[in-house]
Amino acid sequence: MNRCSGIACLVVGLVLSSATAAWSAKKPSADYLQMIVKLLSDNDPEFRGIALEQVRTAGGGAATTELFASQLTVLSPAAQVGLLGALADRGDAAARGSVLALYQSSQDEAVRAAAIRALGQLGESPELLPLLVRVLGSASTAEQVAARQSLIVLRGDTVTASIARQMPSAAPAQKAGLIEVLAARWARDQIPAFIAATLDESAQVRAAAMAALGQLGGVPQVAAMLPGVLKAAKGAERDAAEKNVAIVCSRIANDDERATTLIQALETIDTAQRDQLLGLVGRVGGKKLIKFVAGIATSSDPAQRKLGIDALSKWPDASVADQLLEIAKMTKDPEERSRAFQGFVKISATRDKRSDDQRLQRMKQAMKEANSPAEQKLVLMRCRTAYTVDTLRFVLPYLEDPQFAPTVCETIVELAHHREIRDPNKAEFDQALNKVIAISKDPVVVERARRYQRGETWERSG
Amino acid sequence: MSAESLTAALTALQQYDWGTDTAVLAAIDDAIAAAHSNESVRKDLEARLIAALQSNLSRDAKDCVCRKLMIIGTAACVPAVASLLDKPEHAHMARFVLERMPAPEAAQALRDALGKLDGNLKIGVIGSLGAHRDTGAVAVLAPALRSNDAAVARAAAWALGAIGTADAAAALQATLSSADGNKSPMIDGLLACAESLLKQQPAAARAIYQSLAGDDQSRLVRLAATRGMLACASAES
């Protein structure tokens, strides 16, 4: 440390220590404290708010804290919640006993949750950690959330290790909560425990472990996460697991390195199970992996081809569009044709680094290749990701065909939703939206069309 | 900056009006910068600006001169500037000069003008006395609190609040206790006084807050008074 920074540290240290000393040593007058105490029980929340400001900052150290905390028992539940928050912000462990007592005696869920949240900010004590872990498995969602927040912010050098020690004996819901907490506390030293938990019998625990690894994992964890993907139930859990591995892979900036890491990881998996991970390969993407997957998608085994096509359909960008179109054109199997064409349209519509014009050109190509009304409808539906007025011009003629009209109406309002293309082409959009209003039978679509004509926006529900 | 260019700029003032290129006056700004460390240069420049102000200039030219006097003006320019206080088109710029000038003559000129003005011109001067924080103006502002012109009374209340002394508060309190109608400006003024007094005279501030904390006051006033009483109690601790 050079001399200047040494002096700076000394000055900062002196300022901080004197500020702390002032906070704890300055004894407020009894009159001042009584005013605060009286206001804490005021019926008007704004008057209580004035008192709570003082609770957060008033001097006097532990004695003052204890005086404020002693009011907890005489206040209304709403006032208790406010005071618990202020005591938490005050951060003085002297309030812990009263807060804990209130948690144990109150039947009010909001009060109990506020008490749990406050305890996290008042520092570690021997009985606190087991209590918070127990509340993680509580029937009350509010208390669960509060316990999780408290475990995340709880201070102390040994807290993270103590939380980790609770994992083996915890019930599934608690264990999942503890994993989330440890991930939020950035507990990298618990990565081996997370990897073990990816194979847990509880789907909740497995999902939490994969999410934690997605958050904290790096190259060394990719191979170790793959058994977790295989263990995950097909559907939402498998999708989430694949995404978490893809997130870890995305931390490798170089395309080739990323592909190599994943291929090496796949080699650690039994060949019979490897095919099930092709979807994951698709999510990771990259030039080197295209060849790898495209080979499988065109193999002689129909089951392998299906997995390969599905993997290409999950690609994060449109670089595999030509491969999918080629498969769709060449196959003699109608089901395979449908699968590959759907993948081609999905991938062509992906909002990746291409321009909206490039996306639209792909959709026009897809329309030419479509060989049934169902495929045409799919193209008209996916067109909405090409944010350009030319897309409107492309889909508009299909509005006249009753079999496509409902899909085109939706696509037009989706395009109109984007002010950046709607406003500069207002007359053209207004005309199209008039047609939508006249044709559509869907009240939401009609309402949206009217809003966009008035220059208003529309909020998606859910 | 040469003497010739300053003379040319002062001469240009005679023709100066809205839309004239301000570059013709640049030499005056240069002279102001040069006067910063040279009292004789400043004195000479002030005298020449006073002479310009008293000549037959356009409104915009007089505005420009006032802006320059606001920077370098002293008691010497007060009579010339104060003579504009009763002229609606120049009064605003005159007050702009006087309310920022620390010389006691400036405050005195504003006080002297008060009795001679009505309406907006009077309200403007009252506001300037507040902005100047002229403690000597309390005696002349207190009667204005009872003015029949509500806008004048309101301006006086706010000006006394800006002055913020115990005397100003006493004047407001005396009128408040006997006032009918809208008491809000006086309460605003009192709260402003209490806030000014809080650090130096917390007991006086607390007495004001206490007087406004009763149930006869609106909720917002009671909130402000309560917050103030806590601040006083904290300061007294």
C-alpha cells in the first residue's frame, strides 16, 4: 500500500468509526423518544411513517433499539409490520429477541413474514438458522419468501457453510429453497453439492440444482450437468435443464471451444443415451455442431433422424435453416416433412442477428415451399417476427382468403403493436387495421386494432 | 480589450434592440472580466453603465445594462436602478439587480419603493425583499399581511417565510391568530421560518411547530409540524 492510500484508509476508518460511535453513543432525550413512541401507534400511516424514519436513524444504541422494539407488542398488526421493517433497517441485533418473540406469538401472516424478513437483517444467532430453514418449508408462501430473503442476506462468516450443512437432512421443498439461497449467496464451493442434487429423486430439488449450476457453473461443470439433463423429466423440467446447460456453454465466447466442450462432455455419456441430448446440442448451436447434428438428422435410422430434426429446430439462430429446408424437400415421409418444415419456419422466424428484411425473405421462401394450407398458415403466423412494413404488404392479400383471415388478422395486429413500424406507415396500417376490425371475430384482436389506430398501446396479459 | 472597443460597445447600446447581434456588446463582458481585480476599472465601468441606463435606451438595451450591473454594481448604481422599480417594463430587471446586491442601500431602496407601489409591482418588490432575506424589511412587510389585496398579503407571508427570523415568525403568528379566510400562505411562511430557525434556535422553531400541530390544522400541516417537532427534539438531544 502506498503512503497516500494508507492515509486515505486511515481517514476513512476514522470517519466511519466516529460515525458509528455517534450513532451508538449519542443519547437522545426522553422527550424525543416519547414523541416517536407515541407516533408509532398513530392511526394514520403517514404519521407512523414519520416515526419509522426516526427509528431507522435515532442514536442511543441498544437501549434505544430495545425501547422501540418493546413497542411491538402493543401495536396493531399494520403498525407492527412497519416497525419490524424499520428495526430491520436499523440493523441492531438488540431488537432480535423482541422480533423473534413477536414471530412466535403472532397469528397474523403479514406480521410473521415481516418478522422473518427482519430477522435476516439483524444478524446470525444460534437459533435463527434452524428457524429460517424450518420456515422455508412452511405452508405460508409469504413466510417462505421472507425466509428465503432472510437466508440470502444473513450476515456472518460461517452462515453459508451452516446453510449448506442443513441440506442433507432437509425435506425436498426446503432443500430446493436452500439450493436457491446458496446460489443467490454465490456459494461456488457448494457446486459439488449442486451437481449431486441434479440426480435427486425430487423434481423440485433437481430443478433448483440445475438452475443454481446455470447461475454459477462454468466449463468444468458442463459434463457433470448432463446426467442431470437425462434425469430431468421430459417436458418443462427437461427444457429448463437443457437451457441451464446452454447458459453455462454460452459463457464460452469462442464458437469452436464451445462446441468442443459440449462434444467432449457428450462423449462422457453412454452412447445409448447420447441421442436424448441432441436437443441440448441444438440449444447451444454453433457451426461445428451443425455438421454433427445435421449428420444425425439425415441418417438412415428414422428415430435418429427425428431427434436430429428436433435438435436443429431448437437452434438459437437461423444458421441451420437451409439444412431443415433440404430435409423437408427431400424426405418421402410426410410426418418427417411436416416436422422439418415446421422447424424451418420456426428457425427462419427466430429474432437473431439478421435484419427484419432477411427474416421476411426467409418467410417468403417458406411460403413458396409450403405445400398445404396448414403450412401456409404457419408461415403467415410466424411472419409477425419480421418487424417491417413489407411484412404487412406480404400478408395483406391473404386476408381475403377466409381460411387464412384469422391468422393474418393476428399477424397484422402483432405488427401494428410495434410503434416503430406503425407510426411511420400510419395510413397503411390504419387501412389494414380497418379490414381487421371488419373481418375478425376475435374481440381481443378487434380491440387491439382499435387501440393501435388511436395511437394507444396494449398490454399483454400473463 | 481596448478602451476604444468598450466605447464602441457602449455606443452600440444606443441602437441595440431585440434581434440585434449580441456580439456588438461583447466588449462590455470583457470589461467586466477585467474589472474583477481592478477597482478603478470597475468604478469607471459602473459609472458608464449608470449613464447608459439613464439615457434613452430601448427596453432590451436597459435589460442588458441591468444584467451587467447585477454583476459589478454597488451602492453607486442603486438610485439609477431603483428609479426603474415603478416602470412595469423595467421593474423586473431592476429587482433582478437589487435583490442580489449585498449593499444595504439596495434593500433600503426596495423598502422605500414598497409604499409607493401597488398591484404586481408591489408584489414583485415584496418578493425581492424575501429573496434578499432582508431582516430589516419585517416591519414594512408585517402590515402587508393584512392587505385587502389577497395576492399582496400572500406575497408578504411568503417573503417573511423566506426571511425566516424570529421577528418574521412573530409577525406571521400575530396576524395568523386574528386572520379570517385563507391562512395557508401564513402557515407556509411560518413553517419556512421554523425550518430556518431549527439549527440556531431549536426552541423557537419548536414553539412554531407546536402551534401548528393541533387538531384545528389540516392533516398536511400537522404532518409537517410533527416532522419539525421531531427534528427539533433530535437537535436538542
